Amino acid sequence: AQKVTQAQTEISVVEKEDVTLDCVYETRDTTYYLFWYKQPPSGELVFLIRRNSFDEQNEISGRYSWNFQKSTSSFNFTITASQVVDSAVYFCALSEKGGSNYKLTFGKGTLLTVNP
Amino acid sequence: GAGVSQSPRYKVAKRGQDVALRCDPISGHVSLFWYQQALGQGPEFLTYFQNEAQLDKSGLPSDRFFAERPEGSVSTLKIQRTQQEDSAVYLCASRVGAADTQYFGPGTRLTVL
């Protein structure tokens, strides 16, 4: 069973639009962490944000914000006032405590294209 | 401080050749992971080290894949008798402690002809 689902394969927006990337996860652990990583064309995975299962407080960091809802097992990520440099593939990932060494399980990614 | 580095960045191998991919983790990071990323997919776990001990190799796809980290720092992923299906980007990540964030290197893109 897929543990991390990113239903949006591709999203295209015009610069300055807000864009939300969806992520739904599945776990039986009570202790887990959720992440968003960005992969620009250069290929390197860049860490963006992290949330633990005990903290549902949603925050804003610059142009990034996230909405973590345990009731719906969702961890959505929003970029406000998108810029061309935000164009990349965005991955949602889950790490669980239960005997897995907190290895990361990734979704299939969402390709975001921001057009000028 | 330097991030995770990987070499080579690109590797082309003929089917049947052996390859070795290197990862230099962030200094002081105890844990090291290898992931495989096929084209258009998310990274998938291969193996995990804590210091020099390989604690989890459940993701290695076959016995042709072998990883080591003999001194608890640099790690090498070796693929013997490469096959076309081994073509992928191989990503290395390191972290300080058990539940900390993993930081990734730039990856090695392996193409098997």
C-alpha cells in the first residue's frame, strides 16, 4: 500500500499566484515525521520543512506555509506569490519510528512550473 | 560547512560492468542512507548505516548491490554486473541522529547501456 500519495502530477501557474501542493499519508505509528523536499532541475533534493506527529500547529515561513491535519492524514504545502525559481519537483515524505530507522518514504512528486 | 558530496556526478557503464559510487556525508553525521530514484519517481530506500554498521539493507534490489562504510564516514555503493534496469539516480543522505532531518547530496546519475 502506498504510504505517501501526491495526487497532483503536474501543476502550472503564473508568477505571483499562490499554489498548494497536496499530500496524503498512511501510517500506523503514533510517532512520525513529515517533510517536504524540493528537487530543482539540478537534481539535488533540498529540505524545505518538517513536522512531527505531535505538533499540528500550522506555520508560515517566508513564502512557505503548511497545513498538517492528522484527522485527514494530510500535509499540504503552500507557496505564496510564486516565483519562476520555485519551478521544481516537490516531494512529500514520511518517516516512521516503528523499526524503520526513520528512513524516508517519498511520494511520486508534483512537478510545479511557474510561468513568467 | 560542506554539505553531502557524491562522486562521480555522472557514470555511464556498459551492461555487465561493475561500478562504485561514493558518498561523503556531512561531518559528524552518524547516519547515512542510500536511495535510488528512477526517472519520474520519488527516491526509494536502499540501505542505512549507523556509523560503520549497516543496520538495514532491506531495500537493496539484488545481491549485485553492495554498500559499505568501513570507518563510519565515507560510504561506497557498489553495483556488480550492471543491468539496464539499474539506470537511475543514486542519492546519498546523512543526518545527525535518529529522528533528525536527512540532508541529501547531488546524486550520481548512472546510465547502463
